[in-house]
Amino acid sequence: MSIMTANRMGRSAIAIILVIALLLTGTFAWQSMHQQALNQAIGTTLPGGRLHDDFEVLGGNFGEWIWQQGVEANKDVYIENFRNIQRFGAPTTAAFATEQALLEYMYAAGVPGIEYTPNPDTASPDPGTFAVVGTVPSATHPILAIGTAGAVPATWRAYVERPAQNIYVRIQLFEYMEFGANARLHGDPHHYPAPWLGPDGSSTGVTANNAARSVSSLAPGAERHDVTTWTLREWNNYSADTLLFRNYFTWFLGGQKQFMPTFNRDRQSYEADVKGDAVAHIRNDHPLGTGEVINETIRRVDNAVVRPNAAPGVGVYPAGAGTHNFFVGQTTWSAHAKFDDNGNHSVTTLPITHTAQPTLNAEVIYMADWYAEDFSGVTATSRETFVGWILDTDGWAYWSQPLRGGEATGLLLDRIQLTGDPEDTWYYAIHIESEMATARYARATFEHDWTSRGEYLVNWLVNYTPDTGAGGATLTIPGVGGTFTYNDVEWRVLYEDGAGNRLIITEQVHMPGTPYNLTNVYTRLGESHARTVLNNWWGPNVTGELRAAAVPALNVENDVRYTDWHLGWWEEQGPDGMSAPGTGTVAENGSNALFILSISEVNTYFADDAARVTNYHWWTRSSGIPLDAHVTIVVGHQGVIGAQPADAVEMLFIYEGALILANGLRPALWINV
């Protein structure tokens, strides 16, 4: 296996366009443009992935007087799975005149990281004091910033980091190169408009096609303004067109680096996180959204304008942020953050501070070697232990593991070196396509363009088992805590009884916007609206071998209202709340098999609140307070248990932006394999 890899500390990848021009005088200029739009997953919840494009500033005008044969520049390209931001305080919730009032509200809502000291004077109306614990945000202290909001000093706000789902990513790169007197940087209005403006997009009237500009492309038939004509970067089995580019540039792949987590936490944003001489959002086919502003840290907003640096450590990154080791010395940075506020583009009114962290380290391997389990060229010894990029024959590079929230992939592209010696003015560009999805939507996102081995890899990554009906593939169920995907539904194994029976639950919440019942009275599961919804969900989702493995569930119709007033209603004691596997025939509509958990089961089978976190809030079948009016729900983004009216379709006592319409079901099932 002959893959050129980097030996520096690392990189991660997604989507960029690089541009290089060699002037007739023999000097060079290089510029990096905005990423190709991130191809987000299908579904109601977008995955939080962000491209980082860290491009070294070699000198003025994109290093025009520096570039020559043998020169290389840092070009760190990687993907981060960022965590979204939740706002407390107006306009998302009521206005709070004091910090204590805001903290008291957040404490009641179950936000971690708040310490409560009760007032020893029990007769006083003052409940006590609330304080933020710690200064560095973490899983147990997710508060990013708290303070007065903008020009209204009496209005307090807080910004809290929310968990993120695992995502799966792949990228594909395309190259373009041209020669001729007008092969210039795209920002020069006298020679060439931006390639995405089209043949007549220049204000000067100069057309953009190659013939009108008197240039010739390296690959026959390629046009600079049309990326669909560019040449796919093939990792092996090179075509003639692909080999042409090897005469001029050497790419270095793999590795890792110290990076600064993105301040663009907006899941709806297509804007890359760019540094150094990389250029901010300028693509017309994926412009900034309505109400969206340019990320505060971005230095270049187009090819000519460089935004001035803010005060040290606040706002715009300096030119040096494009180098490989900048964040080794600069370990923290503060800026206002972009975030998705209930479907709207928003920016925090308070600056938040991030701390640099390492990306994952990336090795690089060909798909054929990964498929054959030949790891002789890397340090890993198995598919499970290999961490890096898997290069397929169709040009797609797959990240080998689920990318967890807060992580960044290792580097796909580390740096590029000019190894050839062009004899004319030239322009070079790289266009990168990226796709990312959560486990549930990985197949739907990638299946439009994959090889048979690419499909095998995706199935392996998400533990997918194809539903082929009777006599089909064997259903493979992992141990307790493991997940598997069947019929495009991801399941988690909660418990195994030693007799072959396993309790499984869907990894995500389904049917968001579903009330437990249509009237606000306590109702056992079998008589509830949730029962009807579960029966309808069973048919298209529990099929084939999974349906054959299902067994009846016992005790799910027990009265699970709590009886001991000395215990918290959120603890629900006693065996009545525990389902069990039965024997016999499962009903055609699954009504005696598919169910939802009780509070007792939630507390028994999940290690802590963090283990219960999901994309939406989810109903249990247990009552809350009062006994005849409520059922309980698990708060999706926190994992805590709260009481709800039975006919509620949204979270009423916590206002949390994008997930406010969030009540749904996590179907559970006993199976025997």
C-alpha cells in the first residue's frame, strides 16, 4: 500500500476549494475558498457537523511571492461533530431580572452544573442561593456563559451546551487546473469572476467560460465555473485524467492536530470554520441563510477583504491560526457563537470561551485492505481498532468510526506541495463533497452512490442487518449496551436474563409530537393513545427475523402509579413496574409485545441521566403528579424525569429552543434469539 501520509500531529476533513495561481513573472499566489455545502442527513434533526479549513498564510496576496517548486503549505481539513447550544432567558424563556432568578429556573429545569444551598430559615420566602459550579464547561457542567444580555443589563441569559448524536461521514474530492494568461485568482474583476457566478456573472461583462478567457484546462473538457466537470481524485486505479494532476502536486494525508472547537454551532449553517488565508462564505448556491451572519472568528470574508483582529483572544482569528500548531500555544479563544435557536439562525449575546483540544489521529487505508482485514500497513490490527480514513475505489473516503459529539476526525488532507514546474500562468483548485448522517439515516444518505464494499462498510459501522424475510440473513444481536440497526431502525440492548431473552429499545425517539393519551387522565398503556400509535408503528418497522424473535411482554398493563408518599414519584418502587418476557404468540399488530418503559425500568436499565439522552423527550407508562392527571416523561436533552399532562405534545416546563415540540415514544421489545 503506497499512501503518502503526514507524520505531523494531525488533521480532519470535509469540504473545501483551494485555488493557486502562478503569475507570468514566476511568482505564486494561493487562495482557499468556501467549502462545498455539507450534505446533511435526511430527517427532522440535522447532524451537527462542521468543516474546519485551516490554511497557512505564507505572505501577502496569498503568498504570491513565496510559491515556487518545492514549497508546501499547511492545509488542515477535518470534520467536527459539534454540540448545539440552548438558550435560557428571553426570548426563548421569560426575562430574568437577576442572576439568582435565572439560576433558580435552570436548576428547576434540571440543568447540570448548578449548586443549590437551601435557606436555613424555613419561614423565609427566599428559597436559598444558586451558583454555577466550576469554570470550564463539561458534561456535568455544560453552562458556556451567563450574564446580562446586550444593551438590557437587567435581562440575564445563559447558554448551555447540549449533547450531540454520533454521526458518520464520508468525503470525495475533485481537482481542476488551467493554464493561460487569464488563469488568475477568481477575485480579480479584470480577468475572471468567481467560478460559481456562471458564464455571464461578472459585473465587467467578462464571460467565465474557458474559451472566452483564452485558457486551457489540464483535463480535457473541464470548465472552471462548473465543478461537475472537474476530475475525481481517485485513490488507486488512476484514470488518465487523475494522473495528470500528479505531475504538479503531491498530497499528504492523515495525522492529527490541536484544534479550536467551532463557534459556528448552528446546525442549519453551511458555512465552514475557516482560518488563515481560507476564505469565508462566498458561494451563491449555498448562501448564508435568512438572518444568518458570518462567523465572528473568520478572518477573510472574500478574496480581497481581511477583517481586522479583535482584542487578543476575542473575536476574529489572527493570520497565524491557519498554521498547524497555532492552538498548541493559544489554548483558549473567546467569541460570540452562532447557534440554531428553535429553527432560526441566532448568535449568543454573550461571548463564550472554548478550549483547544486534539483531533483524533487518522491513519489511511485502502478499502480493499480494510475489507480483507489486511492491516499490515498501519498500527491497527483489526477493523474495530482501526481509526482513520478508508479510501474506496469510487473516490469516497469514509471515516472508520462513529464520530461522537465533541470529537473531530483525524486529518484527511494534511498539506499540499507543488512538486511540478508549470511553464505558464496557472490556476489549481480542489473541490470537496461531503456527506454526514446519524446511524438511522446513514444508509439513506449514502446509498445513492456507493460501491458494494462501501455499502458493506456502512452496514458494518451502524450494525445494520438487512431485512430479507424468512430464510434471510441471520439477526445478530450484540451484548448489553450494544446497538444494532434492523430495517433502518437503530436499537439498543438494555438487559439480558441469561435465558436468551433480551430487552431492547429504540436508540432514538420516534413519532415526535405524540401525546400519551388524548385526554389528560391517567390511563394504562393498553387503553392509551400511545398503544394505538405503537400498534401502527409495529407493522412497517418490526419485520422479518426481528418480528420472529419477538416474545410477548408481561406486566406492561400493571397499574404503575406510585403508592408510597415517602418516596419521590420519579423513583416508582416495586415489581409492578418491571416488564418480563413471556411465552406464546405475538399479536399480529404487536399489541402484546411492543411497549414503552416505566420509571422503574428507566432507573434500572440506564446507568445515569446522561445514558437516557436522546433527540426528543420520551414518554414512560408511569404516572406523575397528581395521580389521576399525569404521566411521566424523560427529558430528551438531559435524561431527567419530569411530570407531564397525558395529552401534552410538547415539553411544557422546559423551554429549550429547537426541541420544544418533542414528546414521542421509544418503543421497547423483548426478544429471544
